[in-house]
Amino acid sequence: MRGLVLVEFGRMEVRELPDPVPGPGEVVLDIAFTGICGSDLHGFTGANGRRVPGQVMGHETAGRVRSLGAGVTGLASGTPVTINPVILPADEADAWRGREQQHPGKWIIGVRPDHVAAFAQQVVVPARNVVPLPAGMPVAHGALVEPVAVATHAVRRLPAVPDAVLVTGGGPIGQSVVVALQRAGVAIVLVSEPTAGRRKVLARLGAVVLDPAAGPLRDQVLAARGEPVTAAVDAVGSSGSLTDCLTATAPGATICLVGMATPRLELPAFEISTAERTLVGSFTYSSTDFERALHGLADAPASADNLINRTVPLDDAPDAFAALAAGDGTPGKVLVDLS
């Protein structure tokens, strides 16, 4: 098989790799599509310290069952599937169901350096992490389940479903948050995004689009809503984006931080204490969030189509990574076709 190898930070190559063999309880998949995540880009540049040269990354993926290891039942060759990449010890999976992201011993496909992940034409995974796609769901849409699961978990971290929510950041995760909020029943989603191309994608998704360059975000929210919102999701994770969430929401509001742009933040502390706002964190998702995201996408194929900006063949993936890391202006998700 062939795979996309991080040769050194800032450079990837397509290379021949050994075909994987499933062990007991494992499944080998033929990968069809894998999305390029922001964390993959940070791994490509070396910015996040969570990827190493020689690694094959990739965790937003979908494909078909190729072969089964001993003891695996309930899956047939050729079944279209996606992968939940959060892996727990087999003997603890049931006890931690619904809160897998909090397990201290978890590992994640695409992050662990010694595991060839989904930017390869085949990948071996535990059978319990293989999730069949609903009938009729395009396989390419299966590669969107993971980022939408991130968004689904972030939305569930809000204490209630208000009629309007502010989102800062309209990149692929911010776009996924829009879809997740709409699926949760939020009537109005306002998104602050500085890039014109992303604002067009957000408008197609049905969001109320705000340009942070047009004036203070609180004023724009008031103009659009007539009152501040009671909940916000920061899909950027910078000092500026979090400050915008705090200052543009009502007293008592809840802000969920899911973006991870920087490891350290400065924030206006009085906007939390004196206005009694609540700041909560969100990281990856549980298996139940993953399943909710899967079925939500299956029921909203038009939204899934709007999340995909373009698809590139495996041979063009090194150039796609370099362009995205250089800030080429791509407004949405890029999928790599490994079929």
C-alpha cells in the first residue's frame, strides 16, 4: 500500500508501506477519504509537538472493511465505515462508554506515532472502533463525522439549548459547530469570521455571518439580535476570540472553548467574575457524541456537501498540506482521496 509520510516538519512524501495484518479483535480497512485536520497541519509544521517525523497521520476518515481478525463478528467485507479514533483498553471500554475522552490511558489514531493511521491506503483498528455508515450515506461524508463529533460534544457542553448562539471562528471546526448547533435545535447561529471565503461557506450553511473587522462584536450581535446571546462557542482558541465571546454575551452566559490555536490565553477576568459567566472546555468526544454526529450528518447531506471544499488525490496531498500550512485561503475541509 501507499501512504503519506511526514518525512520532516514541513515536508511530506507518498511512500510504499507494508500492508497491515489484523490481529485478534482487529479490522483492516481500505481507506477511501481522509480529511486534513487543523491538528494535522500543526503536526506538519511541528507547531503542536504531538507529531514526529516518520509518522503517518490522519484520523478524519472513512472507507470499507477489507479483512477481519480472529474473533471479529458483525462486520462484513466491503461494508462502508468510519473510525472513531479514540482508543481505550479493551477491558475498560464498556465502563467508560459515554466519557471515553476523559480516560487517562486513551490514545488517538493519527496522534500515536507508532501506528500507521488514515493517510495510508489501509489501516488496522480495533473492531469496536469501527462504525458502519447508515445506508445511502456517501462514503466521503463519513470522513466528516470526526470533526462534527468534536462540534457535537462542544455543543453538549452548553447547559441548555438557547434560541441563539454566537460562534467565533468559521473554519472547518466552526463550520461543524454551526451544523451541530442546528441539529441541536438552535434557531439562530451567529458566526464571527474575518475571511470572506469562509463567510460565504457559513452563509450557505444558514449562519448569520459577522465580520469582526466591521466593528465591535458586541455591537454587531446587538444589531443582529436586539440583545446579547446567552451562549457562545470559541472555535478558534485565541485570546482575542475568547475575549469576543466574553464581551458579546449576556451576564450569566456560558462560553465553550473548543478551539486550540494557542496553549496559553489572556482573558478579561472581570468579564467572567463580575458578570458571572461560565467558561467550560471541550476536547474530542464520547462514543455517544460520535454516533450522534454520524446520524446527524446522514440526515443532512446538503450540509455535509457544504463542509467539503475540495478533494485531492493522494499524490497531490504533500502539496495540499504545504499550501494549507502557508495559508492559501481554503475556506473549508480538504479531503484526500486514497481509494
